[in-house]
Amino acid sequence: MPDNIVPDIYFDRFDILVDAVGVTISLALSGPPLNGQAPITQTKALFRTSLENWKAMMMTGKKQLKAHEQQHNVKVQLPKALMDGLGLSEDQW
């Protein structure tokens, strides 16, 4: 891919691997379920970064999303099943 092209990627799945020296984030898109089986996912992008950069990204993203919720008087909701599956709770927000 030429350096001057910025990919525009939609994803509905992600995986985050943290190790001693950095973070790898995998973004994927799931296809339709076939014959009652789980959908096949296709990796669309891999991002690698330092732990420090990832922390800065997460803190900035949280700040921006909270500002959006406040400015527009909305609350971005996540399904309980998703929260449970990720081991998260609303009080962590």
C-alpha cells in the first residue's frame, strides 16, 4: 500500500495483547454465521505501540467520550452481556 493512502477501516471485534514492552491491537470484522456456527472473523488491521502511548490513547479517548456524553446529554450504552463478557462494570466508567 502506498504511504500516502490512509485506510478507512470498519471493525466490530477487537483483541488487545499486552506484554512487557508494548501493546498489539487487532481489529477484525465478523462475517455472517454459517450453518449455525460462530461467524468467521477477518483481521482488518494490527496496531503496535508502546505501553505509554496506549495509556495516553485510552485516557484521551475516555476523556473525549465523557465530554461527548455530557455535551449531548446522552449516555453511550453497552449491552450487559458485552460488559459481562469483557469482565467490566459500569462503575469502572
